[in-house]
Amino acid sequence: MRLRTCLLGLLALCVASKCSYSPEPDQQRTLPPGWVSLGRVDSEEELSLTFALRQQNVERLSKLVQAVSDPGSPHYGKYLTLEDVAELVRPSPLTFRTVQKWLSAAGARNCHSVTTQDFLTCWLSVRQAELLLSGAEFHRYVGGPTEIHVIRSLRPYQLPKALAPHVDFVGGLHRFPPTSSLRQRPEPQVSGTVGLHLGVTPSVIRQRYNLTAQDVGSGTTNNSQACAQFLEQYFHASDLAEFMRLFGGNFAHQASVARVVGQQGRGRAGIEASLDVEYLMSAGANISTWVYSSPGDSGAGCWSVSRRHQFRPSFPASSPYVTTVGGTSFQNPFRVTTEIVDYISGGGFSNVFPQPSYQEEAVAQFLSSSPHLPPSSYFNASGRAYPDVAALSDGYWVVSNSVPIPWVSGTSASTPVFGGILSLINEHRLLSGLPPLGFLNPRLYQQRGAGLFDVTRGCHESCLNEEVQGQGFCSGPGWDPVTGWGTPNFPALLKALIKP
């Protein structure tokens, strides 16, 4: 009791004397479009907050990531286990004790951590949270296409300066769920379409990317792939089974996921979660697939390559440690032919992450040779550039809530397709006694697009003003910030990536 009284007194003194700091001074705190406030949250309502504890040996970990991902390194493919990573980055005992005492004194309860111990998630009442996080004011908001309810604070929060060496930020305050890139477009009106395909299905994808009926998993290795679903986005097992019944007849496949980790909700299926599972399991056919389910604060996404590599449409897309997938469409929407840029495909340069060394040469080449650049004041040429690769993102068929839905489009569609194809390549590597690919980007850029169809036509949308007039970056030969290095040509990509 004495410790709690002393700590609370110290915190009050710190606030009064302004001995505090703002962990996220640049975090946007405006209400995103499509969201409205329902008012202040009752002071006794419970909420969950996540405290990011300061990691140790971050620079050393960064060098190890580069070493195991660089084909020219003697450490290439020699991955660390989760326990190895935990031993490296685990916060110091002083950090852990200091933060735990601070939270305990404030009344936090039911705290739990992760293997690496660098996150603590705790429950507090709104009143306790607002006292703990000086300046925060919690409101309930509703928004997004599925009318999600979240509790957030648009006001900045501060922490005692004594915690600056120990707490990086507090999650669950400012960030709103991102808007999905998926949309359902009207069916294209093109004459003379008899005998041509009427939307993208697994057979269309497999035809375009040169996958034969034999290009499926063996089911005999420890290879696996996974999707994650958040924000009450759930897939239905019955939808997956129906999807495979309708569209999986010409290749060996699995019609059910191997395991769901977390709680699988019983509400309506989300179209994004449905798409992720269906197309990851049809591109990476006959490979064991897990689904991780959480009510967290992202959309949905997937990762592949023996669960060692992430492919997320917005995680964020500009992270230098994520392989980001852009979007393409067929030049003729009813023919399996040349791909062009899907105008909704994202891409550009990050204002948050610096440009990693693995892509400096490719980006410099693009900037010096592209005839269609926006004004230099519109982008950060020294930031992380993305995407890295691309795949079809237009006109998909998806089964959701027992209904086949046509013409679904977005980079959330291209992501599981590329991830599934890399799962097949990992299958070959594992059967050859090689480690899985792991973090792909350094190798991808060293190989300068080997095994990929180069997409050279089209631009993505940009702001509508007199200077830019709606045209953003455009594709061109080699890497570009619209389709990256291009879309997969499976046999050629396998040949490029099967080498040790």
C-alpha cells in the first residue's frame, strides 16, 4: 500500500511539474473519414491497453536479420528460433520491474506478456487509464464498412519522464482500424466475350502464372502457411468448402484449414477473411494452412513461407521488413493475357521508414529514368519504397456467407496469391534439404526481378489537383513503385529461388 501511495504521489508530482514525455509526438490524432463519435466512455468501463517495453540489442537483431536474409552471407538461411530472439531482445529486468510496479500502482490487472516479454497487455477502467496516461480522453467511435465499435483517445497522452528508458509507446489509444482495399466493382461491359473467362478464379490465376496441376504441395513436409483475421473478420469453414467445390476441381487441394489459433467468431463471415483463406489455399494448394484469429486492430492478412515471412497488405505496407504486394488487372478483363497496373494499387515512398540498402540501386534507377514522376515535393525519395512485387487484384470470385460474389478487387486479393505461390517454392526447397526462404526482399532485389513478369503499363491514382491531376507513379521497365518487380511466373521464379 505504501509503494502504491508513493508511486501515485510521484506521478501526480511529475504531472504538476511537467516532468513528462510524449511517446508518440507524430501520431495522427484526427478522426478518419467514415468514423463518428458516440461520446465519452463511462469512467468505470473496462478497456485493454498494450504497453510496448523497450527492447534490448535492437541493432544486433537488425544485423542478424540482414545476415540470415542475404544470399551472400555465410549465415543465410540459418534462422533464429523464437527463443533465440526472445533471449536477444527481452527487456532488461529493470525495465520489466519498473513498468510492472507502475501499472500495479495504477490498478492495472490481468496483465499478460508474450514470449519476448516486450509487450504487456493489461486491463484498466477508463478512469484509471486516463489518470495513468495524462491527457488521454476516451470516446467510443463507430465506423468502417462493417460498423465496428472501438474506444480511442484523439487527445495526446504523456508518461512520466522516469519511464522514457522503459516504455516506447502505449497501443490501443490513437490508431483506428485501416480501411480495407477490397471493393466490389461492376461487371465490365466488353463485347465479344463468348468463351472467355468471367472473372478471376483459381484456374485463371494458375493459368496466368503457369502453375500446372502438379504444382501443389505434397502434404508430406513441415511446410505451412497462415492467414490472420482481426476486427471480427471471420472466415466460415462452409464457405471455404463451397469455394473449393466450385473452383478447385482441376488441382489437388485441401478444403479445410488445419488449425485455427484463437477464437473463431460465429458472426457473419468477412469478405476479406474469406478471400484470404480461399486464395492462399488455392495458390498454395495442398499445403497445411493455419488461421490466427484475434479481435485486434488491423484488417486481415496472411503470411506464408513456413510461417517465417509476412505478406500483409497494410501492416504497414511500407515496413522494410515486409514484402509488399501491389495490384494488377488484365488489359482485357475477360482474357488471360498481359497485365497492367490496377489503378487502385498502392505504392510510393514512406515518410516513416528510411530506405533499406537492399533497394537503393533499384529505386535510384527508377527515379533517374521514369518520365512520369509526380513533383518532388509530393514524395520522400529517401524513404522505403514499395511495393516489392505484384499479382492480380481485380475481378475475383469469393464465396462468403454461402454466396458466390463476383468482381471483388483490391490488393488484399493479390497478397494471398503471391504468398501461396511462395509457399509452393518453399515446398521444393524443403524437399531439397534447403531452409525456407525467410525474409525475401534482399534476395528479391539482388535477383533484379528474375522469375517475374515485368509490368510496364499503367499508373495508380493520386490526388486531384492542378499540379498532379490524378496521376500518381507509373510502371516501367524493372522495379517501380506501382507493381514492384512484377508478377510471378511460377516455373521461372522457382528456378530463381530454388538455388541455395
